Amino acid sequence: MDLKGYFKRIGFSGLYDKADLDTLRTIHKLHVMTIPFENLSLHSGGKNTMDLKVIYEKIVCEHRGGWCCENNLLFSWVLKEMGYTFTTLGGKVFSRVKNDYSTMDCHLINMVEIEGKSYITDVSFGTSSQIWWPLEIIADKDQPQPPGVFRLLNDGDRWMLEITERKPLIQNESLANSRLAEKFGTHPMYSFSLTPRAVDHFLETSEYLQTSPESLFLLKSICSLQTPTGYRALIGWTYSEVTFNPEEDRDVYELRNIPDSEIEAILKDKFSVTLGKKVTAINKKDTAFGVLNLLV
């Protein structure tokens, strides 16, 4: 594994001899702008792994994306190689369906310490709630970013991340009455503690998310990528391009349903992803996690 290979993958050409906040912000944003949040291996005959070398090969060499246990695990290696002081943490994702957080740590994130302050880095939550830059771990402080206003709440040993999103303006009349129309306001994303977690802590989670009939990642084929003006996503057969518009407090959504015959071209042209195997699109109702339940 080669750090320069990762930098080439995300398009970083700056200096990295100093583990400071500015550099961290730069590589964090470049990562979410170039490496998709996706679970396409699960829908094209493959399987995800927690083996860092395999993840590096997939994301850096094969120009694929990954889910949090891949993207954020790779990012933890980047942090280590660059000399940052960091701790890997586990998060419990909020379900809008159950109106509660998951019982297991199903989201891997990293905490970075710089000059006496701590920050959350998370390059793999995806779609509309993806942070572009690290968030300072401080309670009750609004931290605006292009996707919305992020905020951390604290309840003793538990931290909770929430986002206030803008109301969507859906351009397509045929989809204007979809659940997207309800997607705005303040809602929880996930909770976490500051307890350090090793890779082994997520092995059971990774297996569960790839095998449980309730797993969001089996119910939906997902590929999303942040863009300089918003994000794009392919969830099942629904392709969306979203433009953030904080000035008018409304985000513009362009959506269309695409046939199976166009999926391969969309993945290649819009996400720079080539699978080499046919992906089977799927988009069933999520009954457990509810994370992306309002996206399409």
C-alpha cells in the first residue's frame, strides 16, 4: 500500500509533511468528492471485507468506492501514515422507521486530535447527510456545511450527531409526491461514544450487514458521490442529481428512473465506477435502519 497512490486517487498534490487541520480538511473533502459511497459488490456477486489491503486494492487501484467499514478504515490508515493522532470509534445509526438508534455499532468513524481539539472524520455516510469537512467535537454548536447544518449533542458518555436539511425542490412532476417531499428539517444521524474500537469490533457488524434480510445494504443498491455543487446518487433504478441551494433554503432535485440497460453507463459516466460484473439493481423498503428511506 502506497500513500502516494491514495493521494493520486483523490487528486491531492499538496504538501503533507504537517498533520494540521487545513490538510485534514483538504483530504477529507477530496475523498468524498472522488470516492463513492457504494455497496455494489453485494449486488454483483461479491462480498465486502475488513482486510485493509483488499480495501486499498479495491478503492485505490480499481477505482471503486465502498461503505463506511471500507472508506473510513482506509481513511484511518491514511491518518496514521500522515502522522495524525486518531482513534477509531463505533457509531449507532438512527432509524427513522424505528425512531431509535441501532443496537450495534454499524458505522465506523475516526476521531482526530489536533492542537488540543478533537474532530470527527467521516468520509462514508453518503448522499444528503455526508459531511465535507471534519466536525469539531463540541456540544450544541451549529457547524454549517454545504449539505446542511450539523450539530453534536452530548448526553454523558454518548454523543449524537444531527443535521438540519433544507426543503427539497423536486423538478420532476412524476416524482414530486415521493417521500423526498418530506425530507427536510432536523433529524438525528448517529450516536457514538469515545471508546476506542479495533477492526475486530466491526467484523460481526460487517457480516450482519451483508447477510441479514433487514440490512439496508441488501435492500438497496447504492452509489453516491458528492459534487462541488451537491451530490449525485443511484439508488436502485433512481438516478438523482442534487444542487445545494442554501441561499434560498431549498435544494434542487433532478430525478429520473433508468432502465437496467443504462445502469452500467451511469455508473461509469457519473461515478467513474466500472464493475466488470453485472449489478442487479434493487430498492426495497427499508424496515430496520431507515437511513436512506426518504431518499427515493
